[in-house]
Amino acid sequence: MLIPCPHCGTRPVEEFTFLGDAAPTRPTTNDPSSMEAWYEYVYLRNNPRGTIDEYAHHSGGCRAWLVVQRNTETHEVYGAVTARAFASRKEAVAKGEQA
Amino acid sequence: MTSYRLDKGGLIDRESALRFTFDGALHIGRAGDTLASALMANGVRLMGRSFKYHRPRGVITAGAAEPNALVELREGGRKEANTRATMIELYDGLVAKSQNNWPSLNFDVGAINSLASSMFVAGFYYKTFMWPKSFWEKIYEPIIRRAAGLGTASKLPDPDKYEKSYAHCDVLVIGSGPTGLMAALAAARQGKRVILADEGARLGGSLLNEQEEIGGQSGFDWSQGIIAELASLPDVTLMPRTTIMGWFDGNIFGAVERVSDHLRVPDPYEPRQRYWKIHARRAVLAAGSEERPVAFGGNDIPGVMQASAMRTYANRYAVAAGRSVVVFGGNDSIYRTARDLRFHGIHVEAIVDSRKDAKADPGGVHVIRGAMVADAVGGKAVKSVHLTNGMHINCEAVAMSGGFSPIVNLACHRGKKPMWDANLLAFLPPDNGEAFTVAGSAAGKMLLSECLADGAAKGAAGGRAIEAPRCRDEAFAISPLWWVKEARAKAFIDYQNDATAMDLPLAAREGYSDVELAKRYTTTGMATDQGKLGNINAIAILAEATGRTMDEVGTTTFRPFYTPVSFGAFAGPFTGHHFQPVRKTPLHDWAEEQGAVFVETGLWMRSSWFPREAEDWLASASREVLTTRGSVGICDVSTLGKIDVQGKDAGQFLDKLYCNTFSTLAVSKARYGLMLREDGIVYDDGTTSRLAEDHYVMTTTTANAAKVMAQMEFAHQALFPDLDVTYVSVTEQWAQMAVAGPKSRATLQKLMDELVMTDETVPYMAALEVTIMHGIPARLFRLSFSGEHAYELAVPADYGSMAARAVMQAGEEFGICPYGVEALSIMRIEKGHVAGGELNGTTTAGDLGMGKMVSTKKDFIGRMMAQRPGLVDPNRQQVVGIRPVDPSHRIRAGAHLLKKDDTPSLANDQGYVTGVAWSPMLNMWVGLALFANGRARHGEVVQVWDGLRGHLVLGEICDPVHFDKENKRLHA
Amino acid sequence: MRYNVFSLIKNTLSGHKNWEPAWRQPEPKKEYDIVIAGGGGHGLATAYYLAKEHGLRNIAVLEKGWLGSGNIGRNTTIIRSNYMLPGNNPFYEWSMKLWENLEQDFNFNAMVSQRGVLNLCHTDAQRDAFARRGNAMRIDGVDAELLDREAVREMYPFFDYDNARFPIKGGLLQRRGGTVRHDAVAWGFARGADSRGVDIIQHCEVKGINVENGKVAGVDTNKGFIKCKKLGLATAGNSSETAKMAGMRLPMESHVLQAFVSEGLKPYIDGVVTFGAGHFYVSQSDKGGLVFGGDIDGYNSYARRGNLPMVEHVIEAGVAMIPSLARVRVLRSWGGIMDMSMDGSPIIDKTHIQGLYLNAGWCYGGFKATPASGWCFAYTIARDEPHKLNAAYRLDRFRTGHMIDEKGQGATPNLH
């Protein structure tokens, strides 16, 4: 499997460490009423058969955390962005939804 | 023995004389031979015994699919079991032995199994050997295990070396027959970077084996011309002896190059094999096709072989499979076989063509149409055949052809299944898109002209095309021919595993009709050839038995590896001492000078103790503790993770990472920090110091250094990207040493350039940037893991050993000694400091007695999940001290704790001992433990239960701090 | 028909023409009392014990592929009960006890072979951890022995003791651990369940779960709607996708675990051995192949196949442990999809939907658990409450903070 690192170019999968689904968003509050949201963030996963946005650390390369879009059934890799870019995209979407 | 070597022809060097032995008998072969062809030339037909019935077997193929002629090649640590004689290039001095027989290949007692073979049908194991119960493991299974297996593996280390390498290309062509050569040429002439790989000893594929005519030359001559052109092109890499063994994600192909397997021993500095990962922009599979055997009685008797193999032995190796041959099949290729054999002067008794209406020209050979070989007759060699029409023909060999199966294995490695073509009677490869196409006979092209054209087209892939040369085609027509039911003797489908045609309908009758179940129940396709010869026949028989089509039955899953791969190739050089890299600290040389005994700690080698004279580890460590607590000691702590954190938001960032607060830490001060995982469990601990308003330096445990760094990167980049902070691991940039003991200040003072060390200038938890030894920059921390008045001194790595030597010199007057991790561990247990045994990934801050450190004022990783009921339950196991009630008793780590009067059971289990040490200060064993509701139970006497080692003593639960409870020494 | 030596002789004499099918190939009925989704080891065992222990008969097992095509057919066949946590240990020991009597119980030779499972240790800390584990086993009557280096050398003299990067210091041995012919377990349970009236329906995929008023009403399949009162999900690897049909999200990810077999060899390694300084474990099948594996590939996957880096990683460790392996050849690799749970332990529980039960999250330890998992799941379904052996395997334990984390890796599924 090859991962297109935005910094390093296309690199082999053995340079990366994976950390699961990037879809869950860390809650922004510590209010006791948010316990269920925290529980879901830490523990529950969509675990899709198909397209997933997955955290991958380029631990054997530039050390950037990336979000790799892949197909879990075919292992086809669609692309990768930095986790930072992914976070701001998620934030923008969340803001858009609020507005 | 008489020679079966033909008088002329073949790609062998008749001038050469390579001596080799098989089962101790000396033979002579020629350069260009395989072990199989050389044995055949010497009249040796019996080469192996089958798995279950120990039936005599000879070669059936001339290539990679060989299931029968497997031998133990070489000797000692180089011995390889199950090596295919058809793939072994002969070399002078080759030593091979037959396998799976006793006492000898010729007289094998195991063949007695054949007598009971009517009982040993598919699945018989599952139905018996159950009574009495104890007999399975004691009697039946040991017998079965001894009888099973094939060759014997060496238990000596392999003296040869292996390498790993990457390769990149525009076009990878797999197979160098007519299709592959055209594909490679087409791509190469476009200027592409091309790799042409072939499993054979030399390039040319089927053109080495067959009598073809291309472009007005012989097929062989034509191939050599193309290969020469390819070799002359700078961007073409030719890789003979290289098997592409798997196709993986990202169009990466695994390959093994047999660099030295054709030599007696590898040349100096050369590996035995080289493992390749080849990333190809696109690839063309031109692997050809495999001829199918026919299931008739005795189709395994030595002398019965694939018709194409028999041609190959005659054409390429100049060897006759027998003096008189019956050629049998249901397609036109049998006529070509008869023609080639006759060309070489081998007598063809008859062509037996299962098709009544076959039109091909027999070229003067007697042809019997509409009949089949029902049984081959013979023991260790074929003597004759019985036909279904009642005829009986004497012969020495039988060439059989059931048809041709495209070698689609690689094209199916990523999950797609092949599709049945009812006209070609073949499973054709699935469509995998442009990145991996299949060409030639691997794609069902049965004519040479089609193969050349297809290779040219797939190699060009829509780019500039090349023209395929003219060639002579052999006519091809085929009718189904799977199983001759008139057979009286066993008809084999999977030769090696002795699965017969009868086994498949039986499996279906018993409910194992799905192809995958039939495979598992009958073991068809599970031998070392992975069904290359037998699977399609099995599918056909299963289809007929269950009234399904070939497509409905379908194939089993094609999985890597195309052919078996040695462990050595995958392991490469990463074995023995080189299994993992060795990390040495900057103080390693110094520690070595001091006589350190080192211990593996992750990848690090840490100094463990520093024995003097005849001290054992305990005596040494105890002395080191006494010296340190009595005066001064120095310890290498460079392996602690060190992370430099800078930026406007550095403090805020650390507040997110740690459960306690760092943004409020004063400059020039250090603070102990506890880091949680998001699930609320303790992750790591260490001290972090603030060197400037926007500059911190963190330390982590040795074990977690890399993980904490990755966690920080994640937290910053994915969770808190707005924080203005940067950080970098400086673990290897700084040498760090703990200098501990009452004389530590007096010792270190001597190194300081300007600093006058007092409790005011260097108070407890101070963190200062200083210079030592005339200008060496250093960091001085007043920290203590030992509980003594102590410091940690950090200097740039290259100054490490020098600084340590200076400390030793400075402390000489105080009797300073180096201490290792054993002494460190004793002192931390005496002081009740937690370490790896307690930070075990399941403990909370509360469990460790640090609940009060956990902030309730800020957000940090782990805050919310730490509040779950299960994590705040007072009955959780908490860190306590444990000491034997009788001070002469020993307690051991890993012992469990039970109430004084309870019987041992998991329900009664109260906790366990996490770490122990012999305390030279207290003259007894002391330890730490995790103990249910432990803080409330100090003083309780418990059983320290170590049934595993047969120990049971009474212990007392106590405060974790065993020594100097008031921390007087810290501030002394 | 009972399988024994007499039936074998009798059938031999009649040319093996009269063997009865090991199971029927029924079409689904319109309605069952209990439907089990998943005809793998756990699903078939559940049906078997529902019939045998609870006297229930109107049961169907729905399998989307062929019988036993899930992880029961693609594991490395190891059984052991060397767990240390209270939530795990009694459960796995019960499984071991069921294994020890299984073949006579279901009249099928599954080649249960208690050849010993040896875990090697290479550091003092590992040895201390093994002591803790071994004592947790012994304290509850499970066999365990702590071996020193010389005792290990005596068992396996051809391992690397002298040139190793991480020298072997000893090991934890469970002699009652061993191997079982994996496919035969599926077949034995299937035959036993079928003979008690259970319908095993192959190539029948559950496409939807019908819930009415908070209660299970049936399942949609490619063979039509099947009504049921109770539905047990035993679809490991695919549990999240199945649970989605009932609107549930699970605390797990699916990952691919590769396994391997070598060419057949004469007896080479007697028991099961795990390397402690890398990801590698190995045993030898009765047929002679070295069966081995290591770690999951690490990325989320439903693909049942892995990639080369993990192949190399596993085999490097193998040759580091046993240098003579370099000359042995690997025949085949394959992949299975694991439900990697958030604490490395499974779930056998009821759900918030009445009549819907969940058996999932086995990580890569599901095979050894097969009999006890089926036994406990059958109990949970039949009685509508967990047995005390699976009481800790609750679905809500992550919400309440009662994780069962043997490895101490936390909510990172690919580290378990």
C-alpha cells in the first residue's frame, strides 16, 4: 500500500502508524452533561466497510499526522491531507452547520 | 542404469560433467540440467513418495508446479526440505536426498498405508481415533505426526545471508516467454523503465522448451535476439531466477531473486537470495499456462507426466521420459507432443485422443480416437496402459494433456476471482484495470501469434505500438477431459496429498459441496503446489457431482505466495543480533570503562550494575545503593525521553497533555507531571522543567519516549492545531546523569564554572542552565528518584562521557561509584516511587496515590473519562507497600495477595506484587503492590501467594514509602 | 450416524457410498424462535448449545458464505486459558474444559491436542508480568509453569540462545494449551446442531434487522424475510456492519490479521511457542505445516488480505527466534478480519433491543473461546441474562469504566 504524504510524496505503508477513524470529534466542553459525547468520542466507531478517513502518523518520515482516505474493503487509497487541514475542514463544516 | 539422454539437441552443455548424488548414489549431469532432468537422464524415475499412501512418484512437470519430485537439497545448516527437483539447477557437488520414506525410497514401509487406502478416504480422521479419549494424544496423534510432513528441516542455523531491496519501474513484465518478451520490447521501445522477471534459470520461457518458428527463425533464436536487444537498453532490467510471488496494494509486487541457489555455496559477499518489493506503475502478467493432468487410474506412476513436460525434457534437456510413449489427451496439443517426441527419436506407441471426431493430423503416428486411458499399469515405473476400449498398450511413459489453465494466480491476489470460459475450458483472469493486465496464454490466448500480438499490445498499453513478428501456429481445439471413470485404480487429483477423484463426490455427498469445504475436507489444493495441477480438475468433478456449472462451483481463493518463499528471504539481514537496532547512550563508553553489565531495555542497552571483583548482581547493586545513600553515586539516565517544547502557548499545550498544571510553573523550576490517556488511565510520568517563559523541557519514561512524542504530535496537529507551540525530541542530543547522595552537591560543585551550589541557588526542583568545565553548556536539575539529595546533570551528548568522568574524578574523594538500573530500582522501591510495574496501562492517578494532582480547573486529555464509576471505585487496586512479616522471608514480584485466612481463588484475589527489591538499608525484601482499597488497609497482614514458584509467606501491607518516610534525606 | 471405527469399516466395505450428509442443506422456514446470524465457530457453537443445553429446537443459523468461512476457518488453531484478569480467566478456563471433552461430546474428531503453549520472556519485567499472570492462573486452579532459560532450552534446543538481540530468559508454559483442527470445530458443531434439528442455511446473508416496538421481529436476507423472536449476532469481523442494521454503533474497529503456513515438514516444533521480543508465534499442524502469525497490519480493513511489511515483520521475528527457519519455506498467507475491541476483550451481552443479543469483539483470540462463547451466548439468549462467566463481557462496560484490558493499551483497538 502506498500513501501520498502531502509533505514527502508517495511513500510505502511501512513508514506510517495508524490510529483509526478520524471522524469522531473531541468534545469542546467538560460539562458533566457531555459525558455521553465523550464516551462516544473515545469508544464508539462507525467502522465502515468502504470509505474511511483514517489517522496515520508518518512516523518513519516527516512525522506529520495525516488523514488518509481509503477504502477498507479494497485498500484503495484516495488521498491524504494533514490532520491539521482535516481539523480545520471539520471545524468549518461544523460552523457551517451551526449557521 | 541406462542413459535416457538423447544423442543430440537440448540447451545443455555436453562438454560439462557435473557430479551429484541422489540418496548417496553418484551421477553425472550436464550444465543446463535441472536435478530432475539429470536424474531422468541417468535413468532415475522414482524421486519421491506421496504424503498419505507413500506411493512411488516421479516427475510430472518440468517447472514450478511440481508436486511429486520434492527432495531434501544440500546438507547441514543449508539443508532445504521439499525442494522441487524440476526447479533445481544442477551444479557440481550437488547433494540431494529423497524424503518421506523409510528405510529407503525404493522400499518404503509407509507404503503399507496403500493397503488400507480404501479406508483412508477423505475425512476419515474426523470420524475415528476418538476412543478411548486419552489415546488421541498418546498414541494416534504421535503416529500421525511422524507419518505426516514431507521433508525434514534442518535445525542448524543457516550460514547464508539474505538481502532486501526495493525497485521501481514503469512497466513490470512477469514471464519471459513469447508474450512477455513482446510486452517488454513494446514498453522498452517507448523508453519506459522496464523490469522483465522470470522464475526460470534463463529467460525465454516456453521458447526454451518448444519447437516454434518466429520471424523465420527458431523460437529459441528469436528469443535470444529480443533478449539481447532488451539487455542493450539502459532502462531495462532483466531479472532471471526471480519469482514474482505476490501482488499487493499499491501495485507492489513481492519478488525473490535466487542469487546463489544455482551454486554450491554463494560467492563471497553475495546473498543466497534477495527479496524485492517492486513498485510498478503498471505490470503485465505473461505467466503462461499450466497443463492439466487427466484423472485416470495410476496417473501418478513414475513415467506419467504432463505432455508439455515430456516435450520440454526432450527439446530443452535432451532427455527421453521413456523409450516408448503413449500420448493421451483431449486437445490438439497431443499431436504436437507426438511430433516432437518422434523428432527426437522417441517411439510413440499411439496417440489416444478422447475425441471421436478429432481432426488433427497424427503425422504418421497410430491414433486411437474416442478412447481414453483408463489405467496406467506399473509399480515404480509405467509398464503399460489399459484403454477404455479394452486395448492394452505396453509403454514406458505416458504423456497426458487435459487442457491448459492460464496461470492467473497473481491477478487474483487482491481479491478478484477468475471467470470460467466454457469454450476455452479455462478460468480466465479477472479485469484489474490498466495497472495490472494479463497477456498471452495467461489470458487464454492459445495460439502463438495471438500471444505475440497480445504481448505487444499490452506492453504498449495504448502508446506507440510495435508489430508482432510472423510465426507458425499450432492448431488448437479442445474438448472436456477430466476424469476417466472407467479407471480401476486410484485416479489422483492432488498428487502430493493423495486426494483422488473419488474423494470429491464423497465430500459432496457428506455435505462438503462448497468448493472451499471440499478443499478443506479432502485437502485438495493444500499441498506445496497449492493446487496448480489439480484444482481445476477438482472443480470439474465437483461440478459434475453436484450438478453445478464450473462458474457456480468457482475456484478457491488464490493467495500469496505464487510459489513457496524461504523465511530467510523475508527476514533478510534482520536476524540474530541485527533483529533490531541497538541504541547506546552517550555514556555507554564511560559505563563500559566502569565495567558495567548491560541489559536490553527496549532498543537501549542500559548499564545494569557495575560489579567489582566477584560480585553478583545483588551484591553489586546493594553496594551501589549503600555507596549512593552513604556518600554519592552516579547513574546514566540518558535513556529518559527528552522533549524540548517552545512557543507562546507551550505552557497551555502542556496543560492539555498533563493532568496537572504547567502553565503556572515558575521559570527555572521543575515539576513532576502525570499524563493520562483520553480514557482516563495513566499514560506516562516524568518531570518537566521551565527554562524560560516560552521554553520547557519535558522528560518521559524510557519505555514511552517515542509514544509520548507521537501523542504530542497528535494532540497538537489533530486536536489543538491553534496552539502556537513547537517541540522536538532531544533524547539523543543530551547526555543525562543522576548524581545522588549526601555528597552529590560537593561533587558537582567542582564541575561548575560559576554557580555556587546552595539550597538557595539550587533549591529542590530547581532547573538551571549553567556552564561546567570551562564553558560546556549544561542543565542542572535538582531532582531525586532515589530519595537522596540529588541532581540530574544534562550536557550535550558528545560531552557526556567526559562529564561523567569528571564527576567520577570529583567524587573520588567521597568514594563515588557508578550505579546501574538495578540499584536505581532498589532505591525507587525503597522510596515507593512508581515505575513500569505500576504504570501498567490499567491504573488511574488515584490508584497511584496521585489523585490530588488531577486538575479540576482545566481541560486535559483524559479528564472526562477518568470520572467514570469504574475508575473512581474505592475498591480498585491501589499502590501500597508490602513487606514480609518475617524479615528473613523473601517476597517475589508477580505473587498475588490474599486475605490472611482466605483460600486461593480468583474471587479472593486482592491484588499482586508489582515490584520487589532487597533493601540493603532495611536488610529485608520490600516491595510495591496493587491492592484492593489498599490505602485504607495499611497494616493488614496478607498471604503473599506465589503458587507458581511454590512460595507462600505472610506479608504486611504498608505505606509505599519504605525508607525515609519524612523525606529528610531529600533536603539534607 | 455415529462416527466410530465400526461405521468407518462398514462404509469402507460398501465403497463409501452410504455416508450420510454431515448436515442437511435446508431452505429457510418462514419463522424461527431463534436466529443466529453467522455460521462461524461461535454461531454454530451457540446453536449447538442452545439445542443441547437448553432443549431448544426451532433455530436457524444464517451464514452468508459457506459454513465456517469466517475466522473459524482462518485462524492459527491455538487454544489456551492463560489469562490473568478476573473477567477473562474463568471464562477461558471453562472453554478449555469444554475443549477437553468436546470430541466425545459432539462425536467428531477435531484433533484437540494439548501440546503446551509456551510464552517466551526476554526481560526481568516480562518475567515479573508472567509471574503475575501465572499466579492468576494457578490461584484459580489453571495450570501454569514458569520456566527458566535452561528449561526452555531443554524443550527447544534449536532456538537462538547465544546470538540473539533479545536473549531468551525463560517462559510461561501452559501444558494444557495446544491446538485444534480449526475447520473440524465448525463441522463438529454444525453436525451436532443439525442432528438436533437446527437449520444451518449457507449462502444466506442478513441484509437487515427488523425491530418493532423495541423488539426484534426478524431479519431480511437474500433468501427473503425470516421472522424470529430472538436474534443472536455472531458475525465477528463484520460486527459493526451487522449492528448498524439495528442502529447500533459498537466500540470496535475491524482489522486484518495475517496468518501463514509453511510447507509440510517432519516433526519440527512440538508445542505452541510465542516470541516475547517481536510478533511471532508458531505451532506445527498434524499435517506437518508450521502455522504461524504475528500482529495485525494496523489499518482498518475488511479485506481478508494484508501486505508485505507485516509479512516481513513477522518472519524477521521468526528467524530471530529460530535461525534454522531461514531455510524453511512459507507456503501460503491469508487474512482474517478481526473485531478489535476497545479493551481487547469480547462482548457477549444483551442489547437495548429486546430479543437482540450480541457476540462480538474477539480481537484475535476468538478461536480458543469458541466452545465457551457458544455456551455462554446460548445461555444468555435462552435465559435472557448473562451467565456469570460472561457477566464481565458487557456492552456498556466502556460507558461505566469497567474495561477488561489484559494488555493495558486502552481505547486503541489496533494495539490490542
